[in-house]
Amino acid sequence: MTSSELGLGATLRAWRDRLNPAGAGLPVTQRRRTAGLRREELAELAGISVDYLVRLEQGRAATPSAGAVAALARALRLDAAERDHLYQLAGLQPPAPAVIEDAVPPGVQRLVTRLGDVAVAVFTADWRLVWWTPTWAALLGDPAGVPPEERSLVRARFPVPGQAGRVEAWPVQSSSLEASNRAIVADLRRASVRYPTDTRLADLLQRLIAGNATFAALWRGGAVGQHTEDCKTVEHPVVGDIHVDCDVLSTGDSDFKIVALTSPPGSEDARRIDRARQRLAADVTAV
């Protein structure tokens, strides 16, 4: 396959050919030789000239404006992933999402639900806890009674007087706290670029920069980093200290973070997690 078969013009032609007039909201009044849209029809729907569309499809115009790409995406009825791909083919940055998403996508929901007895939680792009397994609640304390705006790992890690967050009911020690902090700040820096109009994120950053010296130093120092392997010690009040491996996975375009806390099967730490889970189940049943 040649580069011309992968480029902007070929992609526009393929998407024009697959969209029938009825699907584009046009009346079908006569027999057509092809099922797709004619160039004249797509140009009219997008508000551009037929000549310009021809030049785009033939590769003689390869740098359309963001406005033209947006109009073509709407006319072609592209979904979000296709729209972003069209922008990238045109050498443009895809439009940023308006706000951070709190609703866990169905695919992520299915995945984490099927992890069984693993302690797993899902966080948003600004590290707000939005979903967790029963084992997570047993290991770290049930967050259900914590208001959503306070279930913030960032606010818990970088407290501001009077505005601390909580995602853990008892102390948790990290073997690589500095690296973890840098990775969290780097996550927020990426989120600030991806969601430039999200007021919740902007307010969070403003408060942290003004109210937490550690966060402010990392932010102003341009901290970058990725989540690496981390070992944590959970100081559980019932079953004693539990040593766990902490792994952070990203869901990609949806920007959710999946955090899993695990111990080797058959280990004393794994048995303590089981006892903590059984204790929580017994407490729930008693209520």
C-alpha cells in the first residue's frame, strides 16, 4: 500500500463513497450509479467549493484549515475517532474535549468488573476516584461515604489546608513516593493541555499551586515522569500491614487511570487481603 492510499485524499474519497445520500440527510430522487455521495453533494454539505474538494482528494491541497476539516467531518458524519484521524491527516491537532469525563466507559467497566477479587480502582484524568472493587474497599477502606469531590488522589497526596482529599481510610506508605508524585504532576500537566477549558481542573491546579509547596515546585519545575513499578505498604487496622504491588494503566483516549493493588498468590500478604475482604463482607452482612 502506497502513502497516497493512506493519505488525506484517499481517506476523504473512501468516507465519501461509504456515505449514502439518505445517511447524509439528502433526498434520493433518481437512480444513482454509485451508493456514495457525489463530490458536489459533499462540497455543498461542508460549505466548500467543489474545486477545493477535488484538489483535496487528488492531493493537490494537503493543508486544509481547521474550519474546513471540521466542516468535512460533520458532513461525512464521522465519529470522534474518525474526526481526530482526519485532523491528524491534515497535520492539525484534533479538538480538545470540553471537560474531563467522569462516566467510566462500558469497555473499561467490563474489564475491571471481570478482574474478580483484585483490588482495582478507576480514576479520572484529574485523579478523582470514580469506581472501585469490593477488594479495594476492603484493603483501603470503603470510599462510598466520601463526597465525590473529596475522592481526589491529588488532593490527598498534595493537601491544601481545609481542602484535603481522601481515597484511603488508613495510612499507605510508598516505596517510591517522589517518582509517584512526579508522575501524578505530569499526568495533570498533560490533562491541562488536553482539557484546556475544564473549569474543575483549572480550579484544582490553581489551588494546588497556591496552597501546596511540593506540588508548586514540581509544577513550576516542569516535572515529567511515567508511572513505574511501585510497592506500597497498607497499614490495615484489622489484619496488619499488607505489602502490595501497585500498577497504573492508562485507558488511552478516554484518559482514565486503572490502579491495581496485588500480592503474589499464596503469600501471607494475599491471605491478609482475603481476610480483609471477608471482614468487610461480614460487616456488610451484619448491617
